[in-house]
Amino acid sequence: MSFLGPTTDPIRQQLIDIRNRLLDVHKAVIDAERVTYERQHGRIPSPGAFLQLVMSDQWFAWLKPMTSLMVEIDETLAARDLADQDDYRRLIARARTLVDPEVVENGFYEHYDGVVSRDVNVAFLHVQLVSRIRSSVA
């Protein structure tokens, strides 16, 4: 995406870095949840059927806060002329609240923590994401 190119704004760059790590975590969580879903419900027949499940099945509904945050980050980064450092800092703070175990303020984290606990790939990516969020200036 063109709005993710190099920038001279260090806060914007932090948000881009966090966004990229968040995207990796999101994909890994979805993959892990697919495995668990298929163990209980059988094989999902196609990528289209899987996308439909992710978008509408209650099993995946808990992911909406993460998905929504990623969309908001992308929209903010794309609106380069309309966004400023305060917008970037606000989104970094939201990412921190969402996935940082020291800031358990929402219902999302409990389910997320379960996936982090049972999937080594998600756990690895989670540690990278939290480390990047904690090192940000926001």
C-alpha cells in the first residue's frame, strides 16, 4: 500500500510498524482459530466459505475489535493530509489497550490470550507486537 512507504514522521512510522505487526498477529490468530474451528465443526470447504465464517459466524466475532482497529489505522494512514501525530498516538494507544496483558480493559483480551497461550506462532508474533507497542513514544 502506497501510504505505508517511508516517512520522516517518527510517530507515523511507529504506527506503520505497529500496523504491520498487528496484521501479522491478526492473520496468525485467524489461522489458529480456523484449526480449532475445523476440529470441532469439520473442514471448511473453500476460501470463500472461510471468509464468510470470519465475517459472520459467532465463533470469529471476538476478532472484530482487532479487525476494526486495523481498518481505522489504514484509513488514518491513507488520509495523510488529514491525520496528525495525535491521531497516530491515539491509535497506538488503542493497540496497546487491545493486546497488552498489562492493560486488560476489554473482553477481547481474554479470548485473545487463549489463542496466544495455545499457538506458538501467535505467541511469538504477540511478543513482537507488544514489544513494538511498548517501545513507541505514544
